[in-house]
Amino acid sequence: MKVLRWRVTPVHEEPGKAMAVLAVLAAVIGTVYLAEQKVEWAALAALLFFLGMHDFFFHTEFQLDQNRITVRHFGLTKSREWNEFRSTRETSRGIVLCTTTDHSRLDHFRGLLLLFGRNSPERASVRDFIAKNLASGKTVGGNSSDE
């Protein structure tokens, strides 16, 4: 039984974006502190910002096997069966497994985004693995920008 596994940590993959996010975080903390003059409010703002960006700061592990897709992130494990998905759509960041055959703006909420990074298997091998296991085998256009 073939299994594909990889791990993605966007903060390590994209140092330019990491610096921009940290600059915005510093600006938010500074603005809140200047407006409220309380360290507690600035710390709360930093915590909320950091938690809101947890997808960017913490690693995500992906595992694809013949029965299911398993995603581990931020201490939580999400496992979904292949028969829940009907189509795929490629984006600049990865492949979205969609629950419907038609493109929808809700695909990222209903479906599952498989991110790619430096340590990821090649897109072609993941694409082939998905095509073999997807119920309908239907794929929808590539490189969508509405992530």
C-alpha cells in the first residue's frame, strides 16, 4: 500500500512573507499599545494576531493513503475518506480537494487544501495519487487565485 507523507511550515518556506507578517504584528502591537497605554491589551492583540495566523506559523503534516487523507495541524488531526471528494482544483499553494464537481467559493471550507512546500513530493506524483483514489477522477482547472 503506497502512502505519501510530507510536512509544510510556511514561515520557513517563505522568509519574505515571514518578515512582512512580523512587521505587521509589530505595527499592530505598537498601535494597540499607543491607543490603550496598557501592555495587557497589546499582549492580547499579539496573541489574537498570532492565533489568527497559526496556519502560517505552525507546521502541517499531510498523509495520503488508499483509504483516506489525514492532516495534522496545531495539535489536531483531521481525517477524511476519499469518497467525500468529487473533484480537485490546483492553486499556487497546493491542490484543493473539493466536495462537489462544480467550482465554488466555498471549496476551501467544505474541501481540503493540500499545501506544498520544499519537502513535499512533486505535484505530479500527488496529482497522480489523487486521480487514482478520487471517486470521480474529475479535476477542475489549474492555478486559481482565489485562495
